[in-house]
Amino acid sequence: MASTHSHPGERAAQDPIRLLAIRDTPLTVDEVFRAVGDDGAGGTALFVGTVRDHDGGADVDTLGYSSHPTAEAELRRVAEKIVAEYPVRALAAVHRVGDLGVGDLAVVVAVSCPHRGEAFEACRKLIDNLKNEVPIWKHQKFSDGTEEWVGA
């Protein structure tokens, strides 16, 4: 939770939301990590979601993500909620849409805070809320010919 330390370095940055995007081009960890660099942060937590080769015991052949037109606005709402709940110095979240292969980066999020515990908690809540609330859907096709839609 947000702390009330009086040290100026522990106050939230003016605009801690540094990067939010839903895009159809490959994601990079470096871009997201650079976006959350902040001299007032003692801890940065970063989460990378990748496409795995199986789900629910079935082999995944192909996977595609699609999003609702409101997805970026919902992503901003989720990010603003994290910034309000934690002493976030910097936050970034990028999600991929389109066709992805096994091993591709599907989502990269990062949060920098004054301390590591806050950074871990805020990053965990950011990715969980993104997965649960932002209208992005995953379409999986399995090697046995079946398919499945998953998403918020």
C-alpha cells in the first residue's frame, strides 16, 4: 500500500505512467525496462508473458490475440488504479495482438517503486488486473484440431 514517508524521493513521480500500448509488432523487454527507469526507485519488478507450447494438457499449434477498440482505455484505467494504490515511480505495460508463435512475448509489464516489496506487489496486481479486466482475447488452435477462446 502507499506509504506516507516524508523523504522527497519517496513521493510519486509526476507522471508515473510512462508507456501503455497494445500493438501488432514484436515486444521487447528492453523497451519496457527503459521506460520505467527512475532515480527515485529502489526496486523494479518486470513480468514477461510468453506463448507456451501447451495449455490444459493439449499441444498449442497457433495462437492469436485480438482486442476490443476500448482495450487501450481499459489498460490506462488499470494502470491508473495501480498508481493510486501503490507508491509507483514508473509503470509500463505493452500487450501484443495478432498471430504469435511459441516463445513470442505476449505481454510485458514493469513497475518501479521506492522499495522492492511495493514493486513486486504492484507488478503482480498490474498483470493480474490486465488479464482480468482489459478486453484482449486469446484464440488458441490445438494440434488435435480443437480451438479455444480465452480472455477478459
